[in-house]
Amino acid sequence: MKAGIQKNPGEVLIRILAFTLVISSVSAMMFNIVLPQMSAEYQLSYSEASWVTAIYMLIYAVGSVVYGKLADSYKLKNLLTFGLIVFLLGSLVGLCAQAYWMVLAGRALQAVGASVIPATAMLIPVRYFPPETRGRALGISATGLAIGNAIGPILAAFIVSVVHWRWLFCVPFLILFTLPFYRRYLDDQRGNGAPIDWLGGGLLAAAVALLLWSVTMGGWGAAAGSAAAGIAFFIRVRFAQNPFVSLSLLRNKRYALGLIMGMLVMGMGYSLPFLTPQLLAEVNQLEAGVIGFVMVPAAAISAMLGRRAGKLADTKGNAFLFTLASALILLCFLLLSVFVGVSPGFIAGFLIFGTVGQLLMQVSLSNSISRALPREQTGVGMGLFSMMGFIAGAVSTGIYSQVVDQGADTHWNPLNGYVNTAVFSNLYLVLGLLLLVVLMLYRYSFSREQTTSVS
């Protein structure tokens, strides 16, 4: 058995990676459930409280690319060791937090460390699995995320019903168990050792951070600063010898369209875990502990279907999987738009369609984009894809929270007649229409992709 495992380090690593993704997903998502409670405790608007999520995703996005580039010069096992230790230090800061700024500091430090995980999640399937079985590897990774989403609400509900929500910061300590396995099975492979464009990365982070500030806090100054930093970033990557983001990738039309779709998909998908707690707290008047249990069925079913999603991509093709995913998510958005004021049990059922659809879409889109790139550009291209997806998630949280704070008096969906639900109904209706645009983009870009069967 030992010899067999040593001959197949990829099989061991992909399962350890799945467990790592479980813990990271739990740590990232469970705070959404307590945002209404945190908002009340610190007397914050929902836009202000959303920074607990937004700052994490912003640093997570840029950090994932930084770690991916560092893997060209350093051993991945050493980067993982460093990142996971920093992740735990951030958890300690958050656990000891007595003010909101300390919570944000803890989350920021957590993200600095945890952003090594998406870089690893992209590198392991590419380095250890051939294209014809990469869908299965991505499916196992997606299963880890789905299991984390399933466990997260249960664990968060239990923790906040027994102790203060700050104890949510303790969960990442479970990730320590993965380090010995990574140290043993990861090889010493490195890339070309190209230097990192720290200025370019800083300009990108500043542009997104100022954009988020403008969206959530208002003010033209932040918007102007974001635009200036964005322009400076594009000038930098245009003329830098080793830019933070390679614009040459965007000359690949299929990849460029896939990048746009990935950002839209991530932004839309994040509406479910981010908006649902606020919906259930504001409309259904549920406590944080109960909200967690409402979100469990959808995540649990996604966890059970994760590996099948990867196999389905390998056998039926990514186009089939993406179309099926779009149908499920569209059904979820339409049901939520029409029946957003119904009892929590129905909401839990609607979320199943959307969460399963999001899982299928993640696998199919990641697999399609990886095949649209030459092998020598796969690592960089998938790293950029991951980063832009997380940035889209961060920006979307700011947009959603600001829309909820502003409220709405008129239902755009005439089929919804529930009182005090217009803002949520309108949001889900718009997201459903936007999803149709993404589906058309996908069919235009990847409809000719050939089905690959596993022999």
C-alpha cells in the first residue's frame, strides 16, 4: 500500500487538498451567517459589515497570484507552510478582537496566509493530472469546497449558539493536520524563477480596494482614486518586463471571454451565500444559528455530487455541464425572485438548485478555460482566472450590501407580492437575466469544444 501511494502522489495530494479546501471554505463562508449579528453588535450598516468578507476576498485574490508566481522561485511545500502559519496567526488576532478594526485585521491576515490555498488548488491538478483526467481532479477539489459549504453553516450555527461568534476564528487550526502530508508528497518542482511585479500587484489591489470603498461608503474621491490606480496598473503591465498580469494571455479570444464569464459567474454565485443570511434575518426574522441550518441542505447535496460533476465533465463534455448548471441556477434565481418571502423551508429547497448549479458551473468553466490555454500558459492563465473571480466576488459583496442598504419600494417582478421583499426579489431577477447573457457567451466561446471520454 505504501509503495502504491508513493507511485501516485497526485492521488494523495488531491485528497489532502480537498480537506484543506474544506477548512478554508468553512473559514471563509461561515462569517456570512453572522454579518447581521456583527452589524448589530458594532452598530454598522450592512455595507460596512460586508468588509469582513470583502477585505478577505480582495487579499485572497491578489495573494493567490502572488503565491502562484512565488512557486516559480520557491518550493510549493515551503510556501504552503508559510501561508498556513500566517493563516493561523490571523485567526489568533481575530479570536482576541475586541473592536471591529481588530476583526478586519484578523481577516486580512487570515487572507494573506490562506491565499496560498487557491494557488495550490490550481497547481496540483495541472502538475499531477493529464488533461483527460483533470476534470475528475477538479471535481474532487470542488467537492472539498462543497463539503466546506455544507459543514460551515452547521458549525457556525453550533458555535454562535454556544459561544460568541469570535470563536469562529478557531476553525482554521484544523488545517495544521495537512502540513505533514504536503511536506511529504509535494515535489521540489519550481518554475522559471521570474521576478514578481510588486508595484503592479499593489496598483491592482489599490484599484479594487478603492472601488469597494466607493461602492460601500460612497464618495467620488475613492472612485477617482480607483480609476487612477486602474489606469496606472494597465500602463504598468503594458510596459513592465515581467508584469503582474500578462496581457498576452488576453490575445487568446476564448480565454479572454472565459475570464469575463468567470468574473460574472463568481459575482452572481456569491449572491447565494452572501445575501441569504441577510434575507433570512431581515425578512424571516431568524437568528444566526437557525440561518446556518437553513443553508445546510443545499451545501450538503453539492458535496455529495462534487466528484460526479468532474466525471460528467470528462464524459459528457463541459458544454453539456455548463448548460445544465445554467438551467439550475436560473431556476433558483427565478424561484427566489417570485417566492422570496415564503417560509425558510422553501428557501432551503430553492438554494439546492442554485448551489448545485454553481458547483457544476465551476467545474465546467474551469475545465473549459484550462483547455483553451497552451500547456506552458496553463498555470499563469488559471492563476489569473482565479484572481479575477475572487475580485469579482469581493466587488459583488459591496454591490449587494449597498443595494440592500438602499432598499426598494417597487417589485420589478410582478409575480412577487410579498411585503418588504422588493429589494431581494429585484436582485435575483436581475441576476437571472445576467445569467442568460453568460450562457450565450459560453455557447459562443466553447460550444465547439469536443467531448473527451475517459478510457
